[in-house]
Amino acid sequence: MTLVQAHISADPAALLARRNPVAKLVAAMLPALVLLVSVDPVTSTLLLAATLASVPAWGLRWRGLVRRLWPLGLAIVTISLGNAVFTDRKGGASLLDLGPLLITTESLATGGTAGLRVAAIALPGVLAVLTIDPVDLADALVQQLRVPPRFAYGSLAAFRLAPLTAAEWEVLGRARRARGLGGDRNPFAALPVLAGRLFALLVGAVRRGTQLAAAMDARGFNSAARRTSARRQAFTSADAALLAGSAALAAGAVALAVVTGTWNPVLS
């Protein structure tokens, strides 16, 4: 279980959490592709409601999910307000009129539609990623999508090194403060210290990357020979059903939007 999963208490035995990683990513991508080509409230609302209803099936708890995803919620609110303020659709009743700042019922609906669209695009992918173990994902990419092992496991190793890089950044900061550096509150005076800290971090990252590349080559990742997998990632009928359900949901949302007359293609 990954560090993020531990923070949100994900249950790996949940119905959707135990599905194949590739199936989960593709199932999350299908609604997003539909939402990228249309801006309408019906499609976004239906897909977002279905995603929220599926949260327990992912093995996630609402409290932990809200605690971890509050930045996404803040971004959605910001996007909604920004679209409501700067849209050129200012019809309907006036809700707020402060000179150049004008918000009407139509502009507020436009902003709300934009926020719903962003939430419906982002949330399925977030749920899928939070329930995917990186090792399982690398194995599934190699076995189901035939991604080159060098790329798949190299990306996995880079992902594993990210927390180490963050920890080293903190160590570098404490080391410089122990030497009397970095205490100046003048931003211009602090720039050389920040530049030195960034350079030291870059040197350490390059050194670790070089060692990692050598270790992967020593284990045959640069070989053209066919590799076997120690961990099998099966693609079962339940995974196919997940993909079919995602496609049916996306198609149903589009059909409902067309029937209600709200379907609004971006390129129209």
C-alpha cells in the first residue's frame, strides 16, 4: 500500500480497488474524454454524481478523502468564480454589481458549469490513482499495454525517489541554517542561498539517477531479450465489466444531454 493510500485508509479488498490498474485508469479516462469535448451541466452533473456514489466501492472513507482533496475543492471553487466573473454571458438577474465586477444568474450558471466539468474530469482519475499501487501499475503497463519495461520500471523508480528528494530538500535547509545561512528575510539576499540549495539538490538527484540507471542495466533492463514477470496482473471479466460500465455511463450522459438540449460541443 502506498503512502497516500495509508493516509486515506483505502481498503485494497474493495470492489473497484482490486481491479486491474490499467482497467481503472482507462475507466476513469473515458468520462474525461467525453467532458473534454462538451461543456454542459447535464453531462457533468450525471458523471460527477455517479463518481461520488462509487466512492465506497473504491474502499475510500469520506473523511479521509475530503481531508486529502481539499486543494482540488479550492481549485474548483476558484475556477467557478473566475468563470462567473470573466464570462461575457451576463444575462439574467443581477446578483452582484460593483462597477466592472458584475455577476448575474447566467454568469453564475456558467461558472458553476465550468466547476462541475472540472470536478467530473478530475475526480474519477483521483479515485483510481489513490487505489493503485505503483508496483502493480508498472506490472500492468508491461503486461497489458506492452509498455517497455525500461520505461515502466524506470518511471516507478522515479516515483519512489520523489519522497526522498523532498526529504533531502529539508535536510539541505536544516544544514544551511545550522551554518548560519538562510536566516536573512531579505528575498534578494536569500536568493544565493536558495540557488546553492537547488544546485545541491540537483547534484544529488543526478547522482542517484546515474546509480539507478546503472543498477537497472545490471539487472537486464537494457536487454532486448524477452522478460518474464514475477507478479502477474490478470485482466479478468470484472475488469472488462468496469470498462463497459464506464463507457455505458459516458454514453448515457451524452444521450441525456442531447435529449434535454443541453449538449454543447466545444468545437461547435
